[in-house]
Amino acid sequence: MKGAPQDRTARQLPAHGSGSEGTLQNSTYDVVIRGGRVVDPESGRDEIIDVGIRSGLIATVGAIPEGTGGKTIDASGKVVCPGFVDLHAHGQSVAADWMQAFDGVTTALELEVGVLPVAAWYDRQRTEGRVLNHGVSVGWIFARKTVKAGIAADPDLHPMEMMGQGAGDDGGWSSAVASAGELAQIRDILCTGLREGGIGIGIPHGYAPGAGVKEMTAVCNVAAAAGVPTFTHIPFMSNTDPQSSEEAYVRLIGYAAATGAHMHVCHLNSTSLHDIGRCRDLLLNAQRMGLPITVEAYPYGTGSTVISAAFFADPEFPKRTGSAYGSIELIHNRHQMRDRDELLGVRQADPGALVAWHFLDLERNDGHRDLLDLSVLYPGGAIASDAMPWVEPDGSLYRGAEWPLPRRLSSHPRSAGTFSKFLGDYHRERGKIGLMEAIEKCTLIPSRIIEGCLPQMRRKARLQEGCDADIIVFDPETIAERASFVDMTAHAAGMDAVLVGGTPVILGGTLDTRVRPGRAVRCEGRNDEP
């Protein structure tokens, strides 16, 4: 099924810019994107027009005379729109940036897990250089490990490596409630991270489900006082009570109501499992009542995380999730777990090993496809990839910068094709969503989730004069995911040009491996203690 005809043909409007035709005639540009279908969700613009870029900013959206631009990009037949904003990108490396650039991402943020220490992380990115704009939240789970288990956050480790530390539940960091003294220390660490520029607080509660309601309300109070969101992985993932996904969402709604904290729901599709319909209704009703809740999802029925995740070790995992142990697959060698004993053994030997969890069977079960659609098409919900790092055959993280990425590397296909899959599948092939709304879910909606505490985001996710020149040019007829669990390093198709701050990262479908135009996205230091 193809997209609706009105979404496939741009309105042919008279070409015009800001009205300053004399200024346009005398202007010069670093880059001019000519003749593309310019789509800007905030203004509603959808027309064939030119875009002029100067000094990293969008200088003109209008008719630009020939001879006024330096580099020219012919966008005839292509869509020109703001670069995608990914709120949930765990890769955070040059290699991960390259793959996400082909997926149309210009800003990749690690907000669900976050990092510690925050300042050291930003310093390292500045020193090493990044391709995409980047930023992080404050990692609550690392504060908890520091306080309860004495596992100090190591800035030389990747956040996914830090997630695997202390898999034996050292000090009860995963299973035990925090004492009043411990909670005070955790709050202090979070406040320090916010002062260092963290974009809200990452709360992967599912990895430390033992943290109690008192701790969660205290953490939410910190976020509310600072005026920043929380990015939350709910504590329970189960189709059955007690401690069902539905119960977890009721708690999250309660935190928003009781504390006023902005609760952002990470990957609604995977945490709701087979109860997405009911969980979705609860969230929609809470939003209708005015509670500060936002939602994201990705278009896959397979999740990915570290094998040390607490929910895998639950003795009743198959009964509670509807998934057999064979649904859990080691990414680096595609080995499927045979039973709980094997899972626990691998967990003990390599707690940071990345796994794929096939919780929905989209190929053989139309009902499962319907469940996924409920989350991906959530009204006003963002698309976010949950992109994972790239992994060597021995399970260690890849830290190189080779292009093309070596085929020996593994990840989840969402690390390479989330946004392209969404556009290619949900818009073009299945006609489930119009182009303007689809682009909005990848740009303006995620930006608005964080721009209340991050004013610099108001210059992104828009294709308007004066905004940052984070722009993509893609072919709406060919954009598609190419990666699979058989060929994970295949980059997405259809991306003709990607500009970050006006610098071409991809041009004519070819990656420039030399450039590092990515800039930090970071909250200004905050001194307001809750």
C-alpha cells in the first residue's frame, strides 16, 4: 500500500523567501540546496524551494539566484527537511554516528541510561571529536552503583560497559531499597550531574527494580526542581500481575502527578510487551488530564540490552513475558539461550554482553504487528532508535573508525535503520502516516520534549531562517532500512545528503569520513538545589 497521493506531490507554490529580494541577490552562501521539496513541520511549509546556508545557519528559504552559492546540492525529486533528533542513542561513537547519519540523524542523545561523570564525558567527546551533535542525561543507575556497591563511574568506559558492572547485584544496587543516607548521596550525585550540564535524569529502573517508591519520588523531585525531564525505563516488564507493565505505567503516571516531574517513556513498544493496548490507553488518559508525560517508540519487535538485565533472570521470565529463553540471542555470535541455567552462566561470565530479545513475531503474527503499530503510531509520540554500540566477535565494544564498518561487527538493525524503516514502512509502503506527520515524529516532537530545559534545541528540528543548518536530503521513493540480523553493518538507503551545522557529512550518498562537525547539546549549569 502506498502513501496517500496528497502526501506524494508537493504543493507547487510561487518561490519566495523572506521578502528581501535585494538581500538575496547580493548574498553569498556556503551551500545552496536547490529545487527540493522542503518540509518543515513547525511552520507547515511543504513546497519546492531553495535553501541557502551560511556560517552553519539557514540563511534563506526561498528563491536563490544562480551564482550566489559555493557548494550546490541538486535536490530535485528529493525531500529536504530538518535532521532527525534521536533521544535514545546508546552508540555514542564516531562509528555509531556514521551509521546514524545514513539514517538521517543529526543529533544523537544518550538520555535513557545517561552517564557519570557528566563533565568528563563531554570533555572526552570534545577532545576526540564527533560527527553528530551529542549529549547525555545524568545516569541515576550509576549513582546507585556508586553509593550502594562502591562501583565508581569510570569516564574511560562506555555507558553500556558500565551497565554490565556489578552483575552479581553487589551491595544490592539492583535489588535493595536505598537507606535515607544512601538516598541523600544519590541525590547529591544527581544534582552535581545536572550542574555539569546533564540533560535531565536517565532512570533505567528496569535494571534496578529494587529501588523503591520513596527513592523514585525523591529522584523525580530533583528533576522537577531543576525543570528537566526524566527518561524512564519502567521497572517491570510482564504481561501478568503482580509487577506487570501496566502496574509500572500506573506508577510512572503517579510520579508525574505527585511530583510534577516530566516523565518521558522510553521505548513504549518493548516495555509494554503484549499489553500495549491497555498501557497506551492509560498514558493517553494521563496526558488528557494534563500530566507531563511524553512517549517514544521504535519500529521493531526485537529489543536489545545487556544480558545482565534483571528481568531476564526472573525465574518466571517465560510465563510473565510470553517469551521462551530461545528468544534471547547473543548479538556477537547469534547464539540463542537454551534455558535459564545457560543464561545465568553467560550473565556471570560476561555481564555486559549485548543480546537481542525477540519479544514480537512480526513475520508470522499479524496481531503482533498490530501491537507494534499502537506504540509506533502513538499520537504525538517520538520515534527514537535505542541504537546500540557496535560489538566485536568476542563481545567487546568496537572503538575503531573504519569505513565501511567491518562486516565482523554486530549490533541491532535499529542502530542503522530506525528512521529509514519508519519512513519506508509506515509512510511509503503501508500508508499509515503522512509525510509531514512522519517527519514531525522524527524532528519537532523529540526536540520539544527537551527544549524546555535546553533552549539551543529551539534552533534545531526546524527548517527556517536563523535555525541551525542540521539538514537532510533523502529520496522518498527509496529510503529504507537495509540492515538485518544477517547483515548488520548495511547502512540505510536513500539518504542523499546530511549536513550538521552546515557541514556536509554525506553528499551524493557518499560519506566524508574526515569531518567532525558534531557539537555538544548541553544544559547550562544549574545551581538550584531541590
